[in-house]
Amino acid sequence: MQLDPVDVSAVAVPTLSFQYWSDLGSYTTAAANIMHVEAYNGTSWDSVATYQEFNTGWVIKMIDVSAHAVSGVVSLRLRGDIGGDTYDYLNLL
């Protein structure tokens, strides 16, 4: 999911904040699926953060994105990826 570009030139510490939840419930799998947070550097997408964890509830994630501004604008995307287990689809429910 690509987020709208945001002008952060007037912000002291631009931060991305979101809630993350990856819970299998009663299912079991060896590896959690992966969520990548990426920033566009004007040419390609750079990794900002990667999360691969199981949670029993919503967890707040906060990322300082000041180093990823291009001419004062931050362009971010969230990308999901499989964890490499045969039953990865169970983590998508």
C-alpha cells in the first residue's frame, strides 16, 4: 500500500505511526509473515523497517522518517511478504 507523499519540511521529527497486529489465533506456523516499510528515494524504494513477529493484540509502531525525505517530502509504502512457511496463508486471516 503506497501512502500519499507528505511534505515534512516544517516538521522537527517526522514520524510514521501505525498499529500492527499479526496473530494466528489457534493456528500454528513456523514464521510470521513480514511487513516492510519502504521509502522512495527519488529512484528506488529503500528499506526503512521490517517487522516479522506474532502479537496477541495491536502494537503501536513508530518510525522516525526524517532521513527519508527527498526535497522535504516523504513517500512511503507498506508491503506484505510471506514468512516462508507452508501455511503462511493462515497469518492472512
